[in-house]
Amino acid sequence: MTGSTDLMDIRGLTVEFEGRYRFTRALHGIDITLKRGEALGIVGESGCGKSITWMAVLGLLGRNARVGGSARLEGREILGADDARLSEIRGGRIAMIFQDPSSSLNPLHKIGWQLGEALRLHQGLTGAAARREAERLIDRVGIANARQRLGEYPHEFSGGMNQRVMIAMALAGNPDLLVADEPTTALDATIQAQILDLLDDLRRERNMALVLISHDLGMVAEMTERVVVMYCGRIVEDSPTADLFDNPAHPYTRGLIDAIPSIDGPRQRLLAIPGSVPPPDRLPSGCTFLSRCAVAGPECQRAVPTMIDAGTGGRHRAACVKLGDLLPPANAHLPAPVEIAAELV
Amino acid sequence: MKGQLTVKNLTRHYRLRQRGNLFARTKTLKAVDGLTFDVAPGEMLGIVGESGSGKSTTARLLLGHISATSGEVVFGGEKVGAVPDLAWRRMRRRMQMIYQDPLGALDPRITIGEQIGEPLIVHFPDITRDARRAKVRAVMGNVGLSSHHGDRFPHELSGGQRQRVIIARALVMEPELLVCDEPVSALDVSVQAQVLNVFQDVRARNGFTGVFISHDLKVVRQIADRVAVMYLGRIVEIGRPDEVFHQPLHPYSRALVSAVPRKGRSARERIILAGDPPNPVNVPPGCPFHTRCPQVKPVCRIERPELMSEGGRAVACHLVNNPSTARVAVADGEAA
């Protein structure tokens, strides 16, 4: 299972959160394999577990979370590893950047101090050497006038600049994997373009794997080679990026793609997915997408569908029992019934 | 049922004193700096722009929530003021607003049905209770809420349903002008599509004049008949969505459109603008965009381009409006 090119291998990852009376399962067995240098996108709506997956892997969830399954980094198990080993991995092997950069930085310390801390912990650099490396990193992420800016505080930086600082800190440990959790959601469109460009350059330059967690399908389409679609704590589709957008297999993926207004082409009524995401403690039995699905039938209630091949050499897989019926008109969108269903919210 | 919205040279300036220094000279933040546009009766104008471009200030000015520093807003032949007098109250009946954060705009202790009916109690106190309830039920049906939702409280609804409540509450007044400030930004993709469809349906049914503010170009294209691009409190380009989004003329609109991620395109095709938008307290002289513009010419640093319209489309850029001047000025600049 641990081929030489596999960087990360997550198998059957589950997360349960302790409530007052019982545990609520938020992740129901996630399998993700990540190759060295691969760019993987993870999409889904809020609450589908896309962030929790990586927080669980890095041991960042609180005491009320129970994590099961396995997550191996180059063949070594990291779930349940001791603090010393986790500290080595966090930042050193796997770095993570978050949505709101300003709240991830300490407002009381200068940028240079915070960056220096990361360099000391991960590379053992101190004093002038740390200072030089910090300047180099700040310069690399596109902040002009590095020396002066290292002496400033986060509040003196704009949101986009703070996100660049976060990226510089993530690079301080020379990670093999960068997990970017909605890195541009809080930023403006033109700043978002700058940050995405930077991430793409850095990934190619360092042959670093990138996991881009986002709700924006367009952004994922541009930035990644492979996409995992999540719904209600499960993976429902896993596919090479181009194939996912040309031939979406799972009805949920199709719905997501149709629900986005397009910037070109004729303007037409959106095909909305009816209803809303069920809360994690009240999931329907069988397929969790059942209640919102336009093509659901009685067979969907029987069991949670497993991932099966959806064409093209085993790299495109989806979890839907109706896949056989859905696939033949590969390029055609779903017929009219969807639109009618969309009205019955 | 409809009226024309006319905005003439609208500005709103805020005076700021430097922190920590009582005697420091005040600075002026020009949140909205000379907006002029019309919205035809029944038309939907989209406004796009980045944070700090003055979109939300414009929304509040249009409705008379805050007073303008200069310029005027005229709706349906009447001037919209910001002094809460009788005429102002009368105008309230005709104009409504939809907010970004539905939970923040709803009272957590009042049922949905009562909240939707409340504007009627305020503005039409002589309607009977039964008539009011019937009206609330009808409006709820229009936005896709079932009647049993009326007895619920905001926390019992999903995000999409709450936004429908906000829409219903605005529609119950049968407004002639509806200003929407980022109405779908807080919603997930699938729910956003539902709400956008509701918007289009009620518009087809009631036909109000509308202003729709969003940072999402795709959403604006879906909903608006005309779109204005704002940068640092000014409109830099205005036109039909197809024109503006397919053949943007202003360099800023071009960068904004190219920043919309889409499939089937390499990330390399984005136009990457250098730097951040300037602080609105220190708007650069000349064209406000010249500090980030990839095609900047010497004249852009000196002279502020006016919004010049041609066939329903207007652009504020020297390169587009006056290519010859831009070239001459280059020669001058080089000579000097």
C-alpha cells in the first residue's frame, strides 16, 4: 500500500464529536491517497467534513473528538502519534494555512519574530541566519521591502499580505505537503488571483504536494490535478480534475456544477439542488444524498453506496448505485425533471 | 408600481482624525466619490467591486440611511433625503433592502410570520389582522416557504430559508425599489442557486426596480440587466453584463473578469495585478487605478479620467476614451 510515490495514505478515517448524550459522527471513513507533488482539490459545502479531515490527520481537533482509522505519512502511522513526533510533522512535513490569515497570526508579535519562531523550530536557525532566511522567504512570497516589513505587526499588513506571511511561515519548515484550507475566501478577487498564482508557483518550484480545500469549483478546476468531492462526511466522487468537470458521475457533483452561474455562454435558469444538507446527527439511512437526489430510487435506501469505477481506467470513481443508469449519456446533462424538483423545496 | 432611480454626482466623505492625536489634521475618506447613474423602471443594476470600493455605502445612500455629502438620489420623481421626517417615512414604504447576513437581520425572539408582517403594521396600521396574515402567507408562498414555517423562529431555519424570510419581508411591502447588499454571499453553492431562482421569479412577478450588490461576478451576471464596476468609490465601467464581462474595456474590469476561476482554462491566463488597492484615505491623484494598472501612461498619473458613455456603455479610462491624448501625453512625458 505504501508505494514509493505515495506521500500520504488515509484509510477509513472517522471522526466523532462528543455531544451531551452521545457521539455524533462527522466523518464516515475517508480514504485518500496522495502522491508526492500532487495537487489535490477537496470540494463540498459547509459542514461536509473537508476541513475536519485534515485537522484530524494533524491531531488538531479538540478533546471532544474521537478519531479512528489510519493516516500514514510515507508508510508511518501518524494518528495517535506522541506530541514530539506530531510537532515534527506539523509544519515540518505537513503545513497548513487557514481561511482568515489575520486571526492565525499573533497580533502582539512582529512578523519577523513569528517567522523566526517557525524557522527556529523547524530548521534550528537563530540570530542572523534566521533573519536572512526570513528575509528570503518574505521576499519569495512577494512582499517588497522585506527587511523593513519584518519589523511590522500583522495589523499593519493587508489581508492579502497576511496570507503571504502565512504562506512564508508554512514554507519555513520545507514541508512535503501544504494543506490550504479556503486560502482566499476572505480575500478580494484580484488579491485571490495573486495568492493562487503564488501557491501554484511554489508548488511547482518545490515539488510540494498541495491540498486545496475550497467550496469554489472553478478555483479547484484551475489549480489541481485531482478532485475529491465530499458530502455529509463521505467521499462521493474522486476523479482527475478534467474528467470531473467533463463527465461528472455522482448526481451531487452534477448538481454542484449546474448550480454555479456561468460567466460566459447563454444566461439560463440555474438548476438548484433542492433542499439542504441534513445535519450530521440526522442522516438518512442509505445514501445520504437520497433526499435531494433527482434520480434516487428504492435501491438507494438499502445501504450506503461504495465507491465504484466511473470510467476511464479506474482513476475516476464515484459512490452511487445508480451510476450504471447515469453513465451512458456521458456528456449530456440531466434531463428536465431536475428543474421541476428544484421548485419543491 | 415602478419608478426610475436617478443618481447624480453622489458623494459621501468621512472625516477621520488620526488616532492618538487630538490636534492632528483630519483626513477625508472618500467612500463614494461622484457617482452618476440611472436605473430604468423595472431594471436590475448590478454593482461589483472589491471591499472598500464603496458598494455598501452606495446602498445605504440610495435608501437614505445615511446622508450624502453632496449630490442627490431621486426615485420616482421624489428626492430621497436622509432626514427621518414624514416624507422620508413615506419613501420607506416604496423602497426595501435585503442584507447579507440573514441571521443578523432577524429578531431571534419573534416568529418568522410576525417578522414578515411587521413592516405592514408599521406602514399600514389600518389593515386588519386577517388581511395581513393572508398577505404574509401569499408572500411566503412566493419565495418558496411553506405556511408552517410561519410559526418557527429564525434559529430553526436553514441559511437558505432565512434568506428567503428576508426576501419575503422586503417583498411584503411590494416595494418599487429593492436594494440587495450581497444577498447570497453567505450561502452555499446549492442553496445560492435556489435563492437566485427565487429572486428571478419574484422579479418576473412583481417587476421592481433593483440594485444588486455583490463581489461575485458570476452571480451578478446571472441576475442583472446592467452592471457597474466600482473602484475606490467611483464607477470605472458600466454596461450590459455580456459586454462588460466578455469584452471588458477598463483595465481594472479586465483583471477582475480574468480573476474569476473557471474550468477549461489554465490558471496562467489570469491577469495578476500588482499590490493592494490603495487606502481610500489616500486616493492617488489622476486615475485612482494607475498605481496597479498594467497599461499605465503618464497622463493617467496627472489627469483623472471621466466616465464617458457611448451607446449605453461608459468607461472611465484615458486609454479607451481618448487614445490619442494618451499617446500625445506619452510623447510630452518623454520630452519632459
